[in-house]
Amino acid sequence: MLRNILIFIIFFSLAICAHAKILDKIVAVVNGEVITLYDLKKEIKKASLAEGLNISLNDKELVKQFLSDMINKILFKEEADKLGIKVSKYEVENQLQQIIKSSELTQQEFEDELKKQGLTIEEIKKSIEDNIKINKLISYMVRSKVVVTDEDIKKYFEDHNMKLKQKKVANLILFQSDNKEVLEKIVVKSGEKFQAPPGVKTMDLGEVEVDALQQSWKDALKGVKKGHLTPIFEVNSRYFRVYVKDEKTVNPLGEDKINQIKNKIYAEKLKKRYIEYISKLRSKAVIEIRM
């Protein structure tokens, strides 16, 4: 239960009261907003408690990463405010109740645990509001801008030396007769069922892979579009004609594999777009790091 609360605390980097900022060493200033050494140490401590780790303040690279994340959050909040992104009390309360439910505590027990960490329910609500606002900003400015196209998939296959071989599948209706002239009388009328002349055998073949058909069939189907009949062709002294009810191309890898590739491409493009966006915000900001 305590672990759940600690994980929540690290995720929602809580604001520190103003007098602490004044009394403590300043490690960064972001567009006039101060980040103190106390703020930074608190973030690192929360991470250590939540993950059961012993993160050393002597690990300069890790400390820099924590500070960078705190700077990003300030910039995101500022940008969300500029864009007029709002968060309702209902959204905050709904998120709070989900957190309490996942902690498996009553609300009073939850608040008691917060007190032990030196926090209040109002601070938690403020953090929830900030993070919902930031998430809305990221959804609008980052996620909504990322689209995986057919060209992206094609390039992925090329970059990974994979063959993106499509196969043509057609839904066919077969007409067969020993009399060629009878097959010539077949007429297709949109929206009507086929009523073949006497002496014509009709068979719905369903979906078939065009490349798997005999050459005489493939030759007859060549250039015939959906909703049209093939010319009459002969196989073993019998005459045939085919109606193309539907046609499509599919990938032999299957939908699951293609979706896995799409998700991978999406994740890569999302990461790139996120980096570009935060870099743009940083380039316009006044950031002073003092450590």
C-alpha cells in the first residue's frame, strides 16, 4: 500500500512551498520560476523510496536527468496555460478516487499515509490537476501529430531487408457451360441476383488467391475490375466465365504482425515528435542552471 502511494508521489512531482525556495540553494531558474536543491533532493528521495533503490546524489548524470525532467514539467505547464487548457474538478476527483482505490486504502487511511510523508490531500489534487493538464497538452501537441502511413511501413520493410509482398485476393462467381454462346448471354445487373440461362452451372468460389490460379484463369482475370465479367475462356473443352464480385490486396504476414510493426513505428515517431516539441519549448525559454 505504501509503495503505491510512493509511486504516485514520484509521478506527480509536487510543488514546494515558497519559503523553502527562498531559504534553499537555487539549482535552476526556468522563465523566472525557481527550482531549489531541496526540490531536487526530494524528487530523488521519492524515487529511491518508490523503487527501493539507493540513488546517490554523487551520480551527476542521474541528478541532471531529474533536474531536466523538472524543467520540462514547468515548461509544459506554462504552455498548457498559454493554450487555455483547462481541467475540471470532476476530472481531478475522478483521478484521485482511482488512485485511492488502487492503494487499497480508505480515504482516511490514504490521507493519514500522506501526512506521514509530509503531504496533504490538497497538494495531491493540485499535482493531479497539473498532470492531467500536461497530458492533455501532450495529446494535442504530440500524439495527435503522429500518423503511421503506408509509406512508413514500406520504408520499415526496406530498412530491415524485409519483403513487403502483397497478394491479390478476389471474390469470384464462376459460370460454366459446354455451350460458349450461352455464356455470352449472361448479363450482370447491379443489385440483382444472377439468373443464369439454362445449361449454365453457377458456383460461388468465395475468396481465392489470384496468383494461385491456373494461368488460363489468370489471363482471363487480367485487367478485369470489381463488378465486371471476364471474357469467355476454355479449359479442357469446357467454357468458363467469371464475375469479379470483390477484390483486394492483403499482406501474407497477417494483421497481427503488421499491427506490431505499426505500433513500433508509432512509438519511434512519437518519441521523435516529443523530443522535437520539448526542444522547441526549451529553445524559447530562459533557463539558467546553477549546478
